[in-house]
Amino acid sequence: MTDERSFRDSSGTEWDVFDERSSGAMRALECDYPVPDRDPGLVFVSRVGRKRLWPCPTDWQRLPDQELETLCGRAASLAD
């Protein structure tokens, strides 16, 4: 099972989603957001912003896009 995936939300925004537990610092640097020093979560990255959700839900990779959009809506924005 991959630890990254993409989905398009209901407004048409494309989001890249990844699990910090496996993607870690390299992915954070690629997406230009602060590297977490503890409590890794699920990260959502798009042209409109970056967000992080704690804790990372189990089996999030198998969720339908609509449920990922709901999780994205609950995620906290990462500072620019």
C-alpha cells in the first residue's frame, strides 16, 4: 500500500496526500512546510494551501475521495 495519493475535492482542487510516518522530512522539504519533530500526521498539499491532520487515520489510503475531503476540511492549516 502506498503512503501517498491524490484526490480532487468538490471545488475542483487537486490535493496530494501523504503520511508523515513514512514520507518524513524529505517530503516536507519538497512541499516547503516545517518538518514535524513529533506527532506525525496526514498532510494535504495543494495550490491553495497545506494542512496537517493528527492523528493519521488508519487505512486512510482506502477511503473514498469524499471522506478524504472531509478529513482535509478538519485538518489544521500549516503556516506559510
